[in-house]
Amino acid sequence: MEKLSDDEHKLVEESKVAPNNPKATCLPLTFLDISLAGPIYGRRQFFYNFPFSTHHFLQTTFPTLKRSLSLTLQHFFPLAGNLLCPPPPHKPFIRCTEEDSVAFTVFQSSSDFNHLSSNNPRSLKKLNQLVPKLTCKIIHHHDTLVFPNLALQATVFPNCGVCIAITYNHMIDGACCSQFMKLWSSLCACGGIDLTFLEKSTPPCFNRGILKDPNELEAIFIKHYFQERENWKNKVNQSQPFDSTVAMEEDHVKVTIVLDKDDLERMKIFSLNQLKKRDGLKSPLYVSKFVVACGFAWSSLVKARARDSACEEEENMKEEYFCFAADCRGRLEYPVPETYFGNCITQCNATLRRSELKGEGGFVNAVKVIDRAINDMKKEPFRGMENWKERFSDMFGSGRVLVVGGSPKFKVYENDMGFGKPCKVEMVQSLKGLSIAESGKNDGGIELGVVLKNKSQRKTFLNVVKQGLKALK
């Protein structure tokens, strides 16, 4: 294979992987799925050390990846299908046929693997090259939009490493995707031959009757869905990308901040002490590491943006929004299996004025409202969801929203494909995103990923983080 020039990204293999024992079926969507139906995709990258050539990967590793993927899709067969969005009044649904398969491509890259798999500022454009792209289409004779459910890509950095990336439709949530990755990596690690793990693993639960909709949210969500469907149709007709990161400029970078166990413990102690002084008996007795990590990231970003631009008093009074999903498995009045296939999540929101976040007490203020949002969700998981569309429109329209992707509970660093655990796990996201995962060092820490748009903002943010951590010591 010829040598690539600097930063060249070259396609070397295209393949399709079908489920072992494919099934033909249709799977309806629940009210929680409909709220996320459409070209809404999650994207995650797993970087592995792999000191071999591209030829070696294609001859020895790629066949095992495909064989184990086929076996995994035997359990997760809807992922090989498509999300179909017919015109009103018909509801969207998942269709699986015996001819369905998952696109799995291989690229070779001459980019710096060690840099792209580090915590340092990395080009969002280069990270986006490593993510598989999906082709959406229209079946014109009955005006139905077709959105693939899954695509995979392996990018080989010869004699350095490999990045295995997944793009999945949000007709499943992050917990379900993590179950898929866990089974795939386990089967791959045993060569895709030993079926013991597959036989012992619990298949996903496809029972759509499990989730109850007592507040009749489906009628509200389906109305919003049909409104959005027209926008999607126009984009497909005009071959416009749905991926918001495609338009990112060259200087947009992804930065990872690692908070170790000691950092998180200091944050917990500091925030609880401050809240006790301020709120007395009304202060929380405990805050999680998720809460303090998110509070630290949110307040630090707002402080950095405020320092990096002239802020008028009117700007200081505007509201900043923090949004994250919460898994409802185990939180409803009836049991939902951990292996439930689909979306079983609700949205949590926290709001503060910019002045309340960028000031000296910004971190503690953020911890308080995020913790309150979680406690409110635990009492009534779907409270206020009838207004989710209007609330999201307001938040995203303001440009002052931070949306969390991922969770430390997913244990993404445990996905060993047979050549060691990942040296880095990443999510590609927009400027409005905050990715979160457990620390790859397995020390009880947390990794936070943010996108910054220029060198000035990057420098300011890293300084704010450094000062914030120093103040806690």
C-alpha cells in the first residue's frame, strides 16, 4: 500500500455486515422514542494502541471484528435495519429485513494518532473524519424518509493505533448502545468463535408494552415529529448534512479535562460546606461526583466565555441553561429491564443567570441547581415533558445552552476488542455539548470533553480550570 501524505485520510475497504440469522420484522416506537425520532445520531470513538500495519489489520483483525459484529447483531438485529418516517398520519417505526446490513468501512490515516487520542486540544474537523457517515434517503413513491440505524468505521494509523467509531440513531439511548458495545467487544476479544458469552448474555428486551404513557405524551410528541419531518425531507432532497459538526471551522478544537478522585472529593466537600453555610438545614447532605463535575464544567465555561468577551450588564442577567438526560430504568413505578431496547430516558434542565455562574460562587450555584434537577426528576421522571419542544427551542435559540452526552456509568473504557482496553474514548459533538465519561485511568475520576472555537477561548478556559482546581486545594 502506498505511503500517505501528511494528514491524508484514505478509504481502503468498504463492507456490509449482516446479522447472523437475520430477522424480518417491524418494531414500533414508544412515546419516548418518538420524541427523539429522526436523523438524531450519537457518535463515539474508541482509540486503541495497535502497532501493526494496515495490511495486518485487514488480514487478521478486521475479519474478527466483522464476524463478532454479525453475532452481536443477532441479538441487536434492529440496529441493522432502518428508521422509517412515513408521511402523516402514519407513525415512524423500525423496519428490519433479511437483506439489511451495517456499513463498516476502513480508512487509513497519516494523522498523529498519539495527539488525536490525547487530552490536548485536537481539531474537531480531524476527529470528525474518524466518524462513519450515514446516507439518508426518500422512498419517493410513498414519501417515506429512511434513516439508517447504525454505521461503523475503523481508521488505521499504521504501526501506531486504530480508532473504531460508531454512529447510531437515537432510536436507542446511551445505555442500550453501551450494552451493544459490551457484547461486541467481548465476542471480538474471544475471536468471534467462542459463543459461550453470546449464549450466556441476556438478549435485549423488545417489549414495547413495558413503558406506560399515562399523561398521553405521545400525541404531543407525534405532532412535533410531523412538524420536524418536513424540515428533514427538505434536507434529504437537497442533500444537506444533518451533522452539525460538518460546518465547524478549522480552529474548533475538542479539549478533555480530567478530574481525578481527589479533585472530585474536594469539590464535594467544598460545595457541601458552602451550601450548608448558605442554606442551613435545606442544604443537601450528599452530592454525587457527576453533579460536582458538571457544575465545575458549566461554571468554568461560562466564566471563560465571559472573560473572553465584553459583557454588558444586560448580558449578565440572561439565563444560561444546562441540559442532561437521565436513565429511567429503575426509577419508574413499574419495572423496566436493564436490557430494555430503545429510549428510557428523560431530560433534566438547570437554569441560572450568567452573573450567578461567572461570579465567585458560580461553581456552588451550579452544583445546587443541577442537584435539585436530579432530585426533582427522581420524584416525577416525566414532569413537564409535555413542554419539552418549546423549552428546547428556547434554550437552543438562546445559544446559551450546554448539553451533556455520555455518562460515567457506561464504563466505556472496559470495551476491550482483543488488543487491550481503549487508550482514549471520545465523543464528537458541537459547541453546545459537554461529553462525560469515567476516567481511562480507572482511578474513580471523570473525563469532561468540551469544544472551544478559537485559541483565545481555549487559553482562557484552561486558565479558568487551572485556577478553579487550585482554589480547591
